[in-house]
Amino acid sequence: MKRKKIVAGNWKMNKTLEEGTRLALDVAAQLPESETITVLCPPFTHIAAVSNAVAGSGIHVGAQNCHPEASGAYTGEVSTYMLKSAGASYVVLGHSERRVLFGETDAFIAQKVSAALSSGLIPIFCCGELLDARESGQQEAVVKEQVSGGLFHLDTGQFAQVVVAYEPVWAIGTGRTASPQQAQEMHQYIRHLIAAKYGDSVASATTILYGGSCKPDNAGELFSQPDVDGGLIGGASLNAADFVAIVNSMA
């Protein structure tokens, strides 16, 4: 099976509703027809408006997080069913900022993955190591623990719906850069982990995105690596021209 190519923009906590709607419209207007799946992940408050703005364009909308429960007394939280009803079809889970800043564990993220799948959302599952792990050569051990703890409770059919994103956390906003070769090595390793659990055919069909500092000037070289199937884009997704240029780098 041919792997899906995906470029997703994670806006994080940026843009007002009006600014976000304009950004979505600008991306939709500039984006040419392509086999690459494009996903915009705005803040919760913008999902419905962004969904309306890109309707008919082929662009998908995702959320940046969810709660594992379908409903209940969880003040300030948002369920997968709420996200889906607002127009989301993807949800980013296990992002390094959720792990580091909000203390999310592999077990909690695993519950979110299951909740997303049960409601029909496609999880974009993030994994990746911090600087100390990279410098001590523990990057593979860290990623193995995150992937196995967050995803390997799924059966084969469930796992086949998941998108994985590798984040070299040490290279995000630090001035350091992960080389295309380093990105390829970790993507290949993640695919090896998947193959060991679910078999070669599932592993070869799994889309693995690069979630490092991806910009128009390095996207092409990153995306040319054999196991890199697209990107989860942060800062560069806040500018329509930059984001569209990155999507076009998939060609």
C-alpha cells in the first residue's frame, strides 16, 4: 500500500479567531491541487470557523488535543465528539509540549488515542526525545517507550488508522538543527518498531511525519528521505506562503 503523504500545520496557541480564519482562507487560496493531504490544526475556539473557511478546498482540519472521556464534569476540557462535531477529522496527541508542560503520561495519551479512534478522529501521535536523551544516546530507548506505551495497546486495524509524528524536541526552537540523516534514522527506527509489533505490511503503510524545525528552505531535503512522509509544522504554518511552500515541497 502506498503511504499517505501528509503536511499538518500546528498553530499552537496563536492567532485570534479573525486572524486564524484569514490564514485558513489564504492557505486554501494558495494551495494547488495535490496528492498531499493538508491539515490545519488551529486552537479549539477556531475549529468550526476554520472548517467553514476551507470547506470544499480539500483541506482537513485537526485539533491539538482532546480529553479521553466522551463527556462529564471535566471543566475546561474538550471531547473527541465535540471536536468531530465542530469539523475536525484529525487530532494531535502526545505532543512534546503536552508531555513536558502538562505532564501527560504515555498511559494517559494511550487513552486519548483510543478515544480519538472510537469517535472517528485520526490521531497524529507524537513521540521524540529531549536534548539530554539525544546527547546520552538514549533517543531510541525514549521513543520506543513512548510508542509502545502510547500505541501498542491497539489492534492491527486500529493502529493502521494512526499517523505518527517524530519530534526531535532538542531541535525545536533551540537553534540546533536535526539533519535530514538524523531524521531518517529515527523514522526508520520507528518503522522498525511498528514492524516488530504489527508486521512489515502495516509498518510500510504507516505515515510518519517529521515534527522538527521544518521550513521552506529545508523541507524538500527532509521530505526526500525514504521514511519521512511529511511534516507536522509549527511556526512556519502561521504564514500562508511559507506553509504552502512546505506542502509543495512534497511534490
